[in-house]
Amino acid sequence: MDIKNLTVAVVYGGKSVEHEVSVHSAGDVCQILSSKCKVLPIFIDKKGRWFLQKKCGFASASDAQITALVGGSCPLRTLDGKGINVDVFFPVLHGTKGEDGVIQGLFEMTEIPYCGCGVLTSAAGMDKVISKTIAGVNGVPVLPHVGLSAGEKFESKLAEIKKLELPVFVKPVSLGSSVGVTKVKEWAQLEAAVNFAFKFDINIMIERGVDHAREIFCAVYGAGQNARVSPCGELIPNGREFFDYHSKYIDPEGCTVKVPAAVSAETEKAMREYSLTIFKSLRGDGLARVDFLLGRDGKFYFSEINTLPGLSNTSLFPQLWRAAGQDYGAVLEDIITAAVKRAQTLKKLQTDKD
């Protein structure tokens, strides 16, 4: 499918602690797509307001505030009532209200094609407890963990938590980029770590750690039997105990990315197969990155699935596909084409019982 006649709205920013990461990703996506189709840069600020920009980036004086609409031929409109045509939405929104099924639900209501995973996949994938439960049911190895909800005292589950053994990681259930994550090496640190995680989410988890774990990942794109998985890559934190937000986005020397990862052929084969298993069991469609933790004993465990991974030129997702010999621009085209075809298929479904 040729996308040159399509108007693609790239949506980024958002009310999320991963706002800045999203804008960075979107800048490269807009630049790549600008030579392939008409691109509309749509910025959502931290207050949730939508703006049409002349150039992808953070807020500027020339931004025109717009409104998203449900129904009608134009899903976006300026404040003075002028309609804005969109053929495809391409969300590049990481974290809350972008990767968790919320924005996907809005796109579904507009009945405009959108790139990436749908409501169910996004919501289930974003929730680390639910995604691990589904992965485990499908035979993927996962680490033991204990969940806590807001208002629930960790002391009520302390005996269960201590069965996990130290070290443990305390993390928000529905955030990425290692936001709110603490490595607990002494039980005296647990309460502070729990309180810190609850600053970012109403549900958190305490998970048994894999000390000195290697972080291995695979990228997936496509859908169903046509889904493809990349070779494995590895993130190596430089001088920090685990790959936290500081290592990822603040310290330019915070990590080293190694693609392909230096793992055995057997481990690589298993991780790639499990990546597809997880993606398909969540009914994935579009793109994702699947992360694993590899211990010194050679055992590995599913860590999380990112249904809207970083998409900047230096992000892991494009690096993995380039290492596999894929042109990143062609991958983005395929993702847009898949979105259009999925929408066409859905429109053929009956909406009445007769």
C-alpha cells in the first residue's frame, strides 16, 4: 500500500511522566514520515490540551489549540470550528493515557484508523501484573510477585512479600521507563520504596529480583501469524545497579546498547519465541518491545511488554530492526498500512443482529 496520499496525525506528549520521552520519539517519527506522506504534528500538553503544531516539538507560541471529536468526517477541529481531516492516527504516547488503552479508546470512537495495539492489548500490556499473569498461563517464565493497591497496607502482606527473598524491586504497575522503581536490598527500605511507587500509580507490585540481571529485549511488529520478531538486544547500565530512568534519559553515558545481544543461540531462540507468544496471547497488533531479565544461572524471565516503545532513531525498537536488516522508515510504513487494513476489516463486521 502506498501511503503518500494519506494524512497521518502523529500524536505525542500527554499527561504522563514520560511526556518528554514521547516528544523526543515523535520528532524522529515525524521527520521520517514527512518524506512519505502528509504529517500533522499533534501535541498534547501536560494539562491534556491538544495543539496542531507547524513542527513537532514542545509547546511554542505558534501552536493552534484543537479539539478531538467523536463522529463526523473530521476527527479534529480548531476552536473556531474548522474541521481537520485525518486518515490515520499514529500515537507516539508513552505511559499513562497513551500506552494504556485510553487514547486507543478515543480513536476507536472516532472510527479513524490508528497505529499500534488496540484497547485490550494496550491496557493488559501496560499492567505488569495482568501481563505477567497472561504470560505465565501461556508457559512464559515469570518471577514471583505480590501486588498492592492504594489504601492497602504492605504490612498486611509482609509475610508473603518476605517469601520473595531479597533483593526485591518495588514498581508501579502501569508505568514504563523505570519511573518510580526502587531496588530494595534490606527490608527496612521497603516502606519508603512502597510509598515512592504509590506516588505514580494506585497499583504497585513487589517482585523478586534477579541480582545483577542482564536486560535482554526483542521487538515485534505485525499481527497474528504475520507478526515478526527481531533478534535480541541488550541494555548494559554503566555504573548503576539497574537500568533506571536516570540511566535511560539523563546520563548520556548511562548505558550501552548491544545489538545483537551476546547470548546463546538456545536462549535467543527461546526469547524470540516467547516474545511472539506474549504478543499473540495479548492479541497484539502493530508493534511492541518485549523485555526479559537474564540471570547468571542462565535462567530468564519475562519482565514487561511495551506496546508503544520508544521510537526515536536511537531507541531500542528501531535499533533492533536495523540490526535485522530492516529499513526503519519501511517499518513505520508497514505499521501505518496495517492500521488501515485493520480498520477496513473492522468496518466489514455487522453492527446489528439481523
